[in-house]
Amino acid sequence: MLKLFEYNWQVRNDWFDWCENVSVEELMKRHNGGVGYILPTLYHIVAVEYGWICGGILEKSINIPLFEEVASLQKIKDFSNSRHVELAPFIYDWNDGLEDHIMIDILDDGKQEAHRYGEVMRHVIVHEIHHIGQLSIWSREIGKKPVTANLIGRSLFDI
């Protein structure tokens, strides 16, 4: 599971680099599906990862700014980096003994749902991969080559 988080972090940073060569107008252009915009999608990926892991599993008091408060590429990169510093130690310390621990999710309507830590962690992984696919489609729509989604070749499993 650690390698998939590392993969997501690499790809996310590649998308941040990709955005450096795209106009703000294109980053905020409306597209079909998902969040609908490139820059808010990157913000959403970070906010969800941080919310589920630090706010949910670790039960920390968290601060997720509104998109409008971080609505620039540099501010979203800073948001990502600062939240990464906070949650990465937990991910690097993950062990199989945590797999079946229970997290209680309090929904907007006040109801509660129980989730196993392992399920939440995998949800966070696939959530980001899902949105990365959307970013790839949207990049092609604006005539830009997307970031590669290949796992192989990222030096995650160097021998």
C-alpha cells in the first residue's frame, strides 16, 4: 500500500509541474465530470486525503481551507506539501496490525458509519487515481499531453 501512496504523491507532483505550463484560464475551465476543473480537482485530492487520514483515522483536529482561500497553483502546492508532512509519518509507519482498526465517520446528517482503516486507506488511494484519470482526459481536451499514469518506471521498486 505504501508504494501506491508514493505513486500518487509522485503523480500529483508531476501534475503540479504540468500545471506550470498551463494558463490559469485553462486550469479553471469547466469540464464534464468530477469536480469539473483542473485546479480545484488537485485541491480536492489533497483535501480528501488529509481529511480521511488525519481527520478520520488519526482523529486530529484539522484545517482544510476553502478552495477560494488557496485558489492558486502555488497555494495548492503549499497546501499539499504542508498536509503531506503531517500525514506521511502515519503512512510510512503503517503495519498490518492497523488494517482492522475502526474509524467512525460522522456524516453531514449526524449519522455515523464505521470503516476499517485498511478500507479507508485504499479508498484514498483509488480516489486519487480516479481523479488523475479525469485530469488526463481534460488535458487532452485542451490539447496538452497528460502526465504519465504508468507505475512502472517511477523508481518505486528499484532493485
